[in-house]
Amino acid sequence: MAQAETLLPGDFFIDIDRSSPVPLYFQVSTKLEQAIQDGQLPAGSRLENEISLGQRFGLSRPTVRRAIQELVDKGLLVRRRGIGTQVVHGQVTRNVELTSLYDDLGRTGQKPTTKVISYEIGEADQAVADSLGITEGDTVLHVRRLRSADGVPIALLDNTLPGDFADLTVDDLEQRGLYQLMRARGVTMRVAKQRIGARTATATESRLLQLPKGAALLTMARTAFDSSGRAVEFGQHCYSPDLYSFEITLVDK
């Protein structure tokens, strides 16, 4: 995972008008948001703690806390255990269509990185065999990956693939998106069955995604099929909800 950048530059200054009717917290959040949008505070930058920021700007801790929360709610800042408050590009809003998270992050100008947590070639159990339309005991590749955006963990991706993809390497999976790798092999994704839900995080998921114990997660289960109708991927993914959302367009027929 990419290392977070240094704290706010020492010369970073916010001009606060104490005689203005505009609340102090809103002045601070607006100035910080402008600095993020202008690139003065790039993605990955960490903010000092609320006490230090209050001393820097001559403000109370509650005022600073509210200003930061405004930007957390907008998806521009994220609080992470062991890291503190960190700048992000903003929440990823994903249309419910046949795309990959890797591609979605690239389209929004964010830098995706991947760490393979587990890699195992084994035999399909009955549930996996049913999902992929193969025989129980057939060879499959199961991988679990941690996907980050600009160094901030955003999703845990569990994927099971038929045995003819077992020659994919850990390096392949860390350097490129799964759908990129499939397209390079001539696989054309055509349709997918997908289920979206929510649940609380396990202890392992909380640790990897740097979330509080028992935090809420968005989930997605997907079976994707190629142009011949063959199932080529069964995925079970979970996402940090403060950084990720699904968007669905409904049409009245």
C-alpha cells in the first residue's frame, strides 16, 4: 500500500474572518475543500489531529471537528484507524453495470493499487461449482485482493475463476485489473448476475479496510458470463461505504 504523504505543510494557512456571519467551521471546511480541489492538499495527504489544527488556526476543537466532518460527509476526507484523517479524491459512485472497480477508479482519475491477500489453486466445492456451472472437484483459482485508491483501502475482492485461468500470477493480479487480464486473453464479458447488500465487517475485514470493529460494509456478489454464455468469474466483494456507493437508474415502462 502506498505510504500516506506528510501532514499539512507548515506554511498552510486559512484566513478566517471572525466578524463574518459565516460560521467558523464552514469557513474552515470551505478553505480545506478548495485546497483539496486545487491540489494544494493532494490525495494521500494527512491532516494533523484536531487539537493541532485548532492551535494552528486559533479555533476550538469542536469547531475543527465539525469542519472536518463536513468534508468526511462529502467524501473528500476519510478517518482511518492508525492513520488519522486523510485526503481522498472523493467517494466512488459506480453505475450498476458490467465494469470492474479497477476500471472505475481509473476513469475517475484515481490511482488504483492492489495487494493479493491470498492465492489458492484448489477444487471447487458444490456452491462454487453451481455458481460457475462446473463439476464439483474441478480445478479453480481463488484469489482475495485488497484494492486501494490513492493508498486508501476501499474494497476486499474475493474471486473464484475456472481452472484455465490458474496460470494467472500474483504479479499479474497486482499489476492489472482482473477484467483487463481477461480481455487480454480474448474474453469478452457480456452479462452478469449481481446481488447487492450490506452487512457488518468481520474482524479481518475491519483490519484490512482500516475500519472500526463491526463497521457496516456494502457487499456485491456477481457471476459474470462471456459471449459464449460460459461463467468465467464468481466474485464476492465488500466495500467501505464512506468511499463507495452504487448508482442505479430506474425507468418506468
